[in-house]
Amino acid sequence: MAPALSICMVSDDFLPAMTGVGTHLKLVGPELVRRGHRVCVITTRRSGEPEVEQWEGVTIYRVFTLKAYGFYQALPSTAKVRDIFRVAKPDLVHHHYVGFMMRQVCSVAESLKLRQVSTYHFGPEVLTQPLPMRPFRGLIRHLMKSFNNRFDLVIAPSKNLAVQIAREGVHTPVRYITNPVVFGDSASVVPADRTAGFTVLYAGRLGPEKNIGYLLKAFAALLKSEPHAVLWIAGRGPEGPGLESLCRQMGLTDSVKFLGFLDHPALARYYAACDVFVLPSLVETQGLVVMEAMWFGRPVIVTKAIVSAEELVEQGVNGYIVDPDSVADLTQRLCILAAEPALRTAQGEASRLRANAYRPELVVAALESAYRDLLAPGGCG
């Protein structure tokens, strides 16, 4: 039997998970523990939270934190990181966020000659969405490339993204490992209450990169042929008030429902109840919400702007890939699905089959294999 590993995850979000990265770690950490490994997570500390706690076999170390632009930023000293490493004794360090904590932990890990891994959860376009950060997009891109070239392995959740990272000047080995889907048995979920009308769901951050105005325009056009259709928008973000105002201007308030932030049990009920899931984003590294909708057997629509579009969707088989510059394209696909229930069922079943590749045990097995390859003599990921 292969020896157990000691793995240190580094992430500004973990518990409570408010982002896809935090959700990812909530699944991966305990699964690695179940496989016999020791796992710790260095993360942010919010008011009232203990510095150290145990959760599902994972040791959580919380460090000094400030909130900036709506995000919690961990700001540990190198001395604090050394103290944590002295206790945790990691074999390797796995980074999940770009920021001050990454720099501090990376510096200490290098001094101890520890192997380091980074998962490319998002690019500089997402990190610099807050208006004050946009002038720094080029700098952030440079820093991400610089840090990734200091690591021993970069993990990309999309095959196309893995190719793109290498093209952008990252010389560290890049390995494709998909994100897992965190939901269990979809058949046991009680669907949310809904009307008889064709129901469209979007879930995610309400930010400019999500291109939700495009979805609203297409949905408004759909209402001409499907007047009882409903659009659910789940999530929160800086564009929330503006989108609600836009709905009022477009006369959509009776048909568009803003659901706010939903935890996973609540969101599962909406996946189970909708007829189609739409991700109108211009930027995604993979599209976790699309994968979740597929897990629930739903047709999915994504834009060709996202790097993982062709990995998620086979055109006309489990959904559609649309042009983000053409409202008519999205409208046409919505109209087809609204008019053909049998097609929705067939595409939903195709989605469910494709989603089997995102099963947590498969993903964590691939991650474990990557760790062992890296730690083997002469290993480079």
C-alpha cells in the first residue's frame, strides 16, 4: 500500500464556502482524508471563528484576514506560515487562490524545499473585475505567470485551458483534472415549486463577466412566443441592483425571479425543477454550475466565449453553444427547447451521462495520482 501523504491546501475561501473554489475544497479535502491522507487548509479567519478547528477530518488553520472589494483576503506573516508547517509537516502544498497568502506560503514552502501545486481556478479577468482592480489586469497576469513558473505542477480544470496556459508562457508542467460535482443522488432532491411555464435557470455571480444582460434580452424575446416562461436568477454580486432595474425597464418583473444567494441544498432544488440551464458568461475556466445542471439531467446552453464550451456541450446533443454577440442565437435555442419537451428530455439524459466524468471519487483519484507522481523521485507532475 502506498504511504499516506500530508497535504496542505491554501485558499482564501473554504468554510463557509462562498465561491466555487471553497465548494471544491469542501469536497476534495474530506475525500482525501477518507483515502487515508492528512489534509490541512490554511484559509481566512472571520469574526468569531477559531484559529484552529477540525472539520470532516480536515485541520483548518485560520489566519489574520481583511475584507477588500467584497472579498476576504488572508494576510498571514511568514512566521505564522512556518508555525503551521511545523505542526502540519506537509509533503506538498496546493495553492487554490492568487493573492498575498499565496506569496507568503510560496516563499516559506520554497525555503523548506516543499513541492508546490496550483490549480488554475480563474484567470486575471475574474480577479480584476472590481473597477479599482482593472488597471492592474496586466500586472496580475504577469504575477500569475511568474508564480505558476515557480511551482512544480499546474492543474487546469479544462483541457483547452491547459493548452492555453502553456501558450501564455507557463513552463511548469500542466495537467488536466476536471473539477468534481459536489451533489449526491440527484433523484432524491425535491424540486422547487414552479409554474407550468417553460423555466430557465441561471446560477452564479452577478458580475459583468457573466453577461446576464444578454440572457435577459434573449429571454424577453422568448416571451413573445412563450408568455408564461419564467427565468430564475440565483446568486448575488455587484450587478444585482442594476439587473433588477433593467428588468423593470424591460417589463420583465413578473417573469424574472431573483433568488439571491442559495446554499447547495437550496440550489439543488432549482436545478431539479428547471427546464434548461443557461450560462451566458464571457469568462470561465470550466463552468462548475453547468456541470451541476448536467448532473441533474438538464439541457445546458453556454457561449462559445468560454474556454471549456466544447468540453461541456456537444452541439445539439446535450444542449447548445451560442454566440455571445447574437441575442437571436440564444433566443432561437430557447424557443426550440420550449417547444419540444421530448428534445429537452433527450438532451437532459445526455447531460446526465456526460456528468458521470465529474464524479468526486474519479476526480480525487486523479488528484491523488498527480500528487504521487510529483513526489516520486524525479517527479515533475
